[in-house]
Amino acid sequence: MAFNAEQLTTTSPPSRVFVTGAGIVTSLGLGWEVNAIGFREGRAALRDISLFDTSRQRTSRGGEVELPTIIDQRQLTDRQFRRLDRASKLLLLAGYEAWDQARWGENERQLAPPVVIGTSAGGMSLGEAYYQQAASSTRRHGQATRVALYQPQSQVLTLSHSLGINGPISIVSNACASGADAIGQAYRLIRSGRAECVITGGYDALCQLVFAGFDSLQALTPGLPRPFDAGRDGLALGEGAAVLMLESEAHAAARDASLLGEIGAYGCATDAHHLTQPHPQGLAALASMTAACREANVSPTDVDYINAHGTGTPKNDVAEGAAIQQWAGDNAAKIKVSSTKGSIGHLLGGAGSVETVVSLMALQGQWVPPSLNVRTPDPVCTFDLIREPRTAKVDTVLTNSFGFGGSNATLVLRRAS
């Protein structure tokens, strides 16, 4: 029933959108349980990168995932499985957990749910391998395969094939806002009545080209990432994936599904200020937060926690902090804020989806993850910057994701009720 044109003119009230399954892979580990423990306790999961040579970069550390040696093949053919690149494996692991947790089956397959996934680098490692071989050898063996699988839809098609899904696929590539934007688009499909259930999320894998690119911008810290610290000097890159199963209220109720949380709203804005730098006053960030809260009918007094984009770069954090100040007004001091990028690094296209799952964990567990490595909070932090693990009442969460080029996305998440 996905993308039924007749439903575009429906006069029925918008559907509520619930998360019934979530899978997550980060450098903290594989799966909801180990990641929930890691984020709640504020564990650091940055290590020396083993995937490629970092000797020419300012740092050798990042959030590298330890992949299992055996991955379930499910409905993939032997040939498809042999071709899996690292990014595909991350996405599959998250997708399998989300599917199993939601207890989806043949009924959902027959609905041909849309798949909406965000990424920024996709299969970039395959592109690297193509050019490295082209430059060093006259052999062409495997080159056609690398070209075909380099395209981001290839990883998402692999996920669909592995789960037996034949619904429409959409790829969102909006830099570091990709994962959050993908979830927002999936939310709108269900909200508008164009789908009963949607698979969504985001992913990105570490690769040398992206790592060297961020280093050339002097965006990588030579030490530890310190989001919202006065002396912050850059971000750490990581990799990972998160996949969410979204359902309409009616579909979830009909099958008595367990609910992890509710997507309450989605706001987005573009500041068109600079190729890599945010607007210094965070105007588009403010616009995306305001739009999401307006749609959710919540005010700053209703928000218990903000999972900040918080990269640890000098310009991003002060711009986001200014946006939070303007948005919250006199209530800023009461709002708990933290960034989890000090723990696992910046996952680029996967960041927004992983941080959405972290926000769901906070709603489920009634705790707030800390910002690591903060020595002296930046003066922009007039809000309650969480620096140590904290138990707290959490009913409504905002999660922010901002990307190069001025892409800004905010999701409102609620405790399921």
C-alpha cells in the first residue's frame, strides 16, 4: 500500500508514528543492549584505526566497529553475500536486529514497505579500491563490480533483498543530517497515510578518503573530541548504522506490537551560509528546532533532553549552543543537553539515526547519556550540560543533526503511551 496516490487526498486525521524495532551498530558494540549500557555509563569507544594507514594524518584514532566474522546470510544469495562491503555489513547487522525486534514477517513483506535510508559516503571504500587498482595495475578483474556496488542504492538494495522486501527505496544524502532526514521522510510517509510501515535509518563506514578529507579541513582533533568544551579542537570520525521499523498507530495496535517510542515531529531547514561552516548564530538550526516543536505542539518547558549534534568543532558547538539558547529562552538552564560523539565519534550519514536510537534508549531507560571529555564548558552552555551519567525523568527528547552545506534536521521523540 506504499505510495498510494489516492491516499494523498484523505481527510482522515494524521496517523501517530511509532518505533517498534531498532537496530544499532557502533564502536561500542553490536546491538541495543551493549550500546545502551555503553551510552548510559559514558564509555569511550575510540581506538587506533586498523582499516587503513593513518600515518600521514594528524590522528590515528576513530570509532572503528569490530565486525563479527560470521554474519547471517538470510535471503541473500551466495554471490550477493560474497560481494558485501563494510558499509553493507554495518547496515545489514542493524537491519536484522530491527526486523527481529519488531517481529515483522510475511504480512509486512506483503505490504511492500518503503525503505528510506540516509548516508553520506555509502560504498566509498569500493570507489577507493577501484581507483587504487586503476592507478597501480592494468588488471580489470572486479572493477565492474566495484562500480556497480559503489552506488549507495546498492547497500540499501542488499538490505531489502536480505529481508525479502520489494517496496520502493529512497536514498537521502544530506551530509551529516542524512540519517535524521531519512527518518523524517519515513515519518511523513506514515503520518500522511501513504504507508502503514517503513524501514528507515542511516549508515556510514570509515574509509581513507573521507578520513583524509576531514583531516585536510583540519576538522579532526589530534586528541580527544570534547563537544561543548571551551578548548575543543575538532571531531573524531566513527562508523556505524542504525535502522528503525516505523509503524502507524493502527498497524502497531492491530498486531499488539511492543512500542519503543513515538516519532512526534520532524523539522528541517537550510541556512545556505557556507560550504562547511554553520551560520554563527545557528539560525537554520533554530528554524529546524522551532519547526519540529511547532508540529509536535511542544514548548521548551515540555522538552526534557536534547541530544545535540555537538561535533566538538569550535564553530559547530557555539552555533548550536546559540540556537538552543534562542529556542529555549528563559527555560534554557532547565534543559538537559549532551552529545554522544565524544564516545563513538561522528558517524556522518549514520549519526542522526544512531542518535535517534540513543534518544529512544534514554526514553526507555529514563537516563541521559553524558558528554565525555569536557573540562571547562564553553560560555555558550547556559543549558544543563550533562557531563556524568545521570538518571532522569525523560518523556520528550529533541535530537539535532546538522550537516555541511547548511542542512539542519530535528526530530521530536516521545515516550510511548
